[in-house]
Amino acid sequence: MPRCPWGAGDDLLYRRYHDREWGRPVTSDERLFEKICLEGFQSGLAWITILRKRDRFREVFHGFNIAKVAAMTEVDIEVLLQDAGIIRHRGKIAATINNAKRALEVQREFGSLAAYFWRFETRPEHRPTEMTLDALRLLAQTDASRALSKDLRKRGFNFVGPTTCYAFMQAMGLVNDHLETCFCRSEVEAERNALKRPT
């Protein structure tokens, strides 16, 4: 079946991620938290590197249960720095714990992390009229991702630059960046249309 070029290769893990996850709208706080953290870990690396280590990330970060991650300590950081199953970067590990604490604050303020993130969904009039490869190449960051990044950093989150935030928005379905020629585009659009936005 026709796919976006990045999801059309021989790597079955990557292809399944493209077909079943990427761009499909997410309203689970734990999945949103997981993704914003893993996008931070991905900075400077290929996403497939993170995807191959995702199961281990889930194990060591308690399934990305926000309260449990927020309770992790410097001792946990030292342990994780010895774990070859994840990306052993002190700053990114510490940022994940910090971001969990900030996420708890967001939950208290907005009722859920989902309600907060979905406030940054891009309005249709600010989207390309047709999602071609050329259009996609211009979307490394957008006004919406810059606004999300700025607000997250103001709240004390780390590793949440505008490009990271846009990759997060693409993956979590806040935008539909599957190409017009990709079989997933219409499926994702239908899921987005049927979605009850969190408030």
C-alpha cells in the first residue's frame, strides 16, 4: 500500500509505527507524556534508534506514569546512566524527571495533560491545502509548535524546542502530516474528525 516515504522501507518496526501510531490522535496523558519525553531523547538521533529502545524506556520510567517518574531521584539517574537499553544522557534523563514534575502541575491547572496539549492543535486555515512532500519539508516547526515550545519552557519543561514540539504534534495527531498519497491519511483524518477534544 502507498505510504509516506519514511514509513515505506523494509524495517517492519518502523513501518508498523507509521501505519498504526504516527499521526493518530492521542488523548492519554501517559502516552502524551511518554512521547514528549522520547522526542527529547531523540534530539540529535534518528527516531528509529528511540523506537528500538522504547520498550526498555517504558520499563525504566514506570510505563511513563507521571507521578512515579516525578518521584524518581538522583539515585535513579545514576542507575539509568549504566543502562545500555536506553539513551544514557544525564541531561535528558534528568529532564524526564523534571518534566514529570512540571506535567503534574499542568494536570492540576488544566485537569489533564491532554487538555493542555490539545489547546495547541493547529487551525485548518494554518495548514497546507495539500500535504505533499514539498509542503512537509517546510514544516520542521510552525507557529503552533513555537507557541507550545515557548509555553512549555515558561513552565519549566526541558528539551522541548519548537522542532521537537512539532515532531510531537505530528506523532500525537495534533496535525495530520501523512501525505495525500499515503493510505493512512484518510484513516487519520477520520479519527481526528471523530475525536472528542479534551477540555
